[in-house]
Amino acid sequence: MFWFIIGIIVGAGGFALIQRTRRPDVPTTWYGWVLGIAAAVLGLLAVEAFTGSFAELEPTAAWMSLLALGLPAIILGALAWYLPRRTAPSDTVPGDDLIEDRPESEQSAL
Amino acid sequence: MNHPKSATDNEQATHTRGVSRRDFFKLSGATAGVAVAAGATAKGGRSKAFADAANGAASSNGSIHKRPWWVREVDEPTTEIDWGQKSRISEQQRTVRGPGLANYVGEDRAEEVGAIAAENKKQRILDNEPGYRLRDWAFYGSAGFFGFQHAPLSFLPLEGVESPDDLGVPRWEGTPSENANMVRAAMRHFGAATVGFVELDENTKKLIYSQDPDGKTVEFEDVDEAYENDDKRVIPDKAKWVIVYTMQMSEETMRLAPGPIGAGTTSVAYARFPQIQASTQGFLRGLGYQGLGESSINALGIAPAFGVLAGLGEMGRHNRLITPEYGPMVRVQKIVTDLPLEPTKPIDAGIQEFCKTCKVCAEQCPSDSLSYEDEPYWNTVGEWNEPGHKAWFEDAVSCMEYWRTGPGTNCGICFSVCPYAKKDETFMHTMVKATAARTRLFNGMFTNMDQAFGYGERDPEDWWSLDLPEYGIDTQRSARQQV
């Protein structure tokens, strides 16, 4: 049941992510996907090792696993989010994407 | 014994183990590299693709006992053997077990250490020492009393099961492969964990004891039926197959080694052993064949040697069998039979290679009885070792003396601290074992991680509150590992 729920969460999250990246204003790169998938895999492994180690009556190993796998997952996830934005043209970076929708007076002020 | 390190060095080595930044980042990198493959196989989803891809993977077609996909069958065991140096040895005269200690230290010293054990036991009970309280000793004594004192262990099958002759029907006939699977299926139900088969030839017969623990000789004769008298036990020449099997011990309980609770799981296994043996002998009798068992614990033949040849595991630094599925947490037993059985091949799961780097058992051994040599060696340490193969031969006398003067029970620290002695609730252990089976590159890091991740000692008082499964073992893990 635990992994069923995790599967639903991951599936829903993946679906939402794909929907978001289909927007033309969201920058995507191949290495962003690689980093993001690696982060997701490491994150899942961290959860698996964390819960599994508790099932083995090994709380220290559980927390160490969370650190050893979860921390790289967070770092890779952050890089997956940040690097594509750093290298993408500014007009595709979220936050700048609504300029054209603003009133003409505000655009000229910008 | 030639130990390159002193006891002080042991202590230092133990205490200085930890996770370096280098190891941490190696783990992260290694994890990213193998996570997808290991993770995908850990839960069984895509097992066949990996099993097929692994060259020589030990998953024989149609076998009910498929090995983990990362275990490779090999023609020669990872333990190097010189059969020319081997000859049959007497269990009674050569080993240190039981009364054998007196052969090496003298009757007086053997009695002295026995008296020390008895005195320590009483004092610890009176002192209410954690792990050595009255309830702990009661558990230990009762766990073993059936196996050690009242078990129906017999070289010849016990009467009771109807044979084909009794029924007036022909005996069972099957191919060796069919027979092997059939025996495995039955023995699994009787309580065996893994089952393998060795064919007896001029070499492997040397692993049958020349003399059993009770002093009776074990002989091969050209007779139709096995028999036993006051002096000898006779194996017919036609009984050419050895069924070698393991029984699980509880990792959780063994974590309390040394002491009565930790030793209790060994005793529980030995209490299950007579039932498995008697049932298997009866099963073979029911098929119309002979099953010749161990007349007492540790009789008939050299268990770890047969275990290696049957592919149940590899020899570890502690000079005992380490299995891919259960690590060292097994007892190994054997039955000789005339039912034709397809031999199982030795395996290479990277276990002995791992032991070359690891050395945790040697560092943790309180009697400094285990070797620190990087490579296994030909030279034995004493007469209790059987020559003719390369191993990390142990100082069995100092080990046995510690049993008596230390905990007063069998020890088992070398079993409990082994990195292979882990449960398998998390894929991480499978990933580590699978990686170690393919490359030695990360072995040192895995050892350090094992220490750093806190797989440490247990509080013996807590054990009494644990909700452990039957016999303290997980009988599902074999199925989980058949991926």
C-alpha cells in the first residue's frame, strides 16, 4: 500500500511536471531532464532505504540513508531546476513571461 | 598465527572507521550509477531481463531455487583446492569442538576453562548482568536442549515411513534434474533455506569424515544397503550424492552475540536440524532410496567445504560459509543418498573477494583468532584445520577458550558483524551485494559505510520486547531474492 501511494504521488507529480514543461515559456534542456530524473530516482531510493532500514530495526542506518541519498537528490533536483533557467534566454524564464500581457504603459515603463 | 596487526591496532582500526568525504561522494556517485539497475530488480519487476543479461547467472531453468541474479555459477570454486593434499580427517580427533579442546590444551586446562564458564554464569545471574540474567540463560538452555540432547539424529533413516517395498510398488524414478528439484521442494517445506548437491568422487569423498564425533569410523563399502554397528557406519558405494542444505539463523538475535541470547539462535537452528534431517531421510525412504544422515551435530562431513562445492556460498574470512542470500547466518548440514541428483555448481558472488578487503570480523574478534592477511593461504594454523585448500585459517583453540572464559556460550561475533549479515528490507543491501559481485572497486567503501551506518550492538534488554517472526527468521526473503 505504501508503494502504491508513492506511485500515485510520483505519477501525479510527473504528469503535472510534463504538463508544465509543455508551456513554451518554461525552459527545458536535456541535462535538466537527466538531473531531474536522477534526483527523482535518488529521492525514491532514499524513501525506500529510509523505510526499509526502520523495518530492519536499524534507525541509525535509516537516517544515514536519508542523508546519503536524500541530500544528493535535493542537490540534483535544485540543479535540475536552476541550470536550465541560468542558460535559457531571458524571455523564456518564468517571471519574465507575462511582460507581453501587461498594459502597454507598463511595458514601456519596463 | 601470523597476524600483521596487534590487538591495539585492531581497536584503533575499529574506532577509526567512518565515512570520509571521499567515501560519501563515492557512494553518491556509485548510487546514481547502479541505482536504476538495482532498484528496478529489487522489487522483482524486471528480473528476467537482468537475469538473462548476467552471463552465467545462477538461475537454472526450471529450478525452484533460483539464485539472486548477480550470483554466477562457476566451474571451480573461489576457494582454491589442491585435492592431492587432502585426505579424510577424524572429526573426533582433529576438531576443537566439544571435548576436542582437551586434545590441544590438555585435560587440566579444558576443565579449568569449563569451571570458569560455570562460575561466571552463576555470578552473572546473581549480579543480574544485562544479557546474562536468568531468563537469558533459560532461553539459551531451552533453545538448544532438544537439538543437542534429545534429537532423533540418526545415520540410518528412522523407521516409520512406508517404502515402495512396503507398498508393493516400484520405487520412484526420475531424472537427476527432476529429482533435485523434487528434493529441494520437499526440504524447503521441511525447513531448509537453500539446498545444493555434490557428487561424491575420489576427491569429494575426502570431505567425508573418517571418524564421527562419537568415535565410530565412517567407511565406504561395495554393499547394497547402508549399515551401522558398534564400530563403524558404512556408506554404500552407490550412494554417490550429498544433499547439502542450509538453515537460517536470526540476524536480529545473533546481533546480541556473544552471550546466551545471541547463541540461542544457533541452538534454535540446531533444534530444527533433526526434524529436517529425519523428514528428508523419511522422504527418501518413501521414494525407495537411502538417506544417510548425521548421527550427531557436526558429523558425517565437513560442512563448509560441501557448502562451497554445492554452490551454497563462498568461504569467508572467518573460515565459515557466507551465502549470497543470508550471509553467514546459516548452519550447514548434509545427507548422503543413492537417489541420483544433478550436482549444483560452485558460485562466485564476489564474497571471498569482499573478505579480502573487509576484515571487520577479524577486527571485532575478541580472542584475536581470525586472520588479517589480505589473501587466503595454504598453511594451516593448527591440526584442527584441514589442509589442502586456501583459506583464512583461524586459531580455533583461542576461539574456543574465549567461548568458555568469556561469554560461557558459543560466541558468534564474527557472524553478527559481517557486512553480509544484513536483513533485506531495503534494496540497499542487494545493491551492495550485486555491485560487490561484479567489481571490487567499491569494497573498501562498502565496508566503511557498513560501519558508519550504525549497524552496531543491541541492548539485550530490548530483545525481550521485539516482535520477531517465528524462529526469529524471515522465510520470505528467499522468495524476494529470486529476482
